[in-house]
Amino acid sequence: AKAPAAKAATPAAKMPAAKVATPAAKGTPAAKGTPAAKAPSTLDATGTPWSAKDDAALKKAAEKHPDGTPSRWQAIAKDVGGGKDKDACKKHLREMSKA
């Protein structure tokens, strides 16, 4: 009698897990409409998308190192960090300026 009770409990245990996953799936489309979901339009050298934090760091670094600064893009990439190289920073700042 104990074995059938255990079998009955197993499908019931799986059902709430499926219900828990459903609200998460409903929340996903709403996230697509947020500006943070749109922000990473480019990838860094490692193929990682730019986050809002990366965007803020890039803007700050670009202000800190204006045009004419020796090795400007290397300095910007160093300040941004996170695997962003100078070419990725240059490209992403250009794309951010278009938006």
C-alpha cells in the first residue's frame, strides 16, 4: 500500500513545478519591452552582450577620456572592464549615440 501512495505523490509533486514555471514564462515577454532588454545591441570581444551597467561605465569612461586623449580607446576599454576591448567599446558607443 505504501508503494502506490509514493507513486501518487510523485505526479502531484511534478504538477506544482510546472505551474511555477508558467508564471515565469508569462513574465518573459514583458521583459522584452523594457529598455534594458533592448540596450545590448552589440557584443563584446567574448560574445557577451552589453548590460546597462556596462553602458553606464562606457559613457563615464568616454567622458573621462575625451577626443584627443592618447590611447583613448585603450583607456576607455580598461575603465569599462568586463572583457570589453577597444574596438567593442568604440563600436558600442557609436551605436549608443545613434539611438
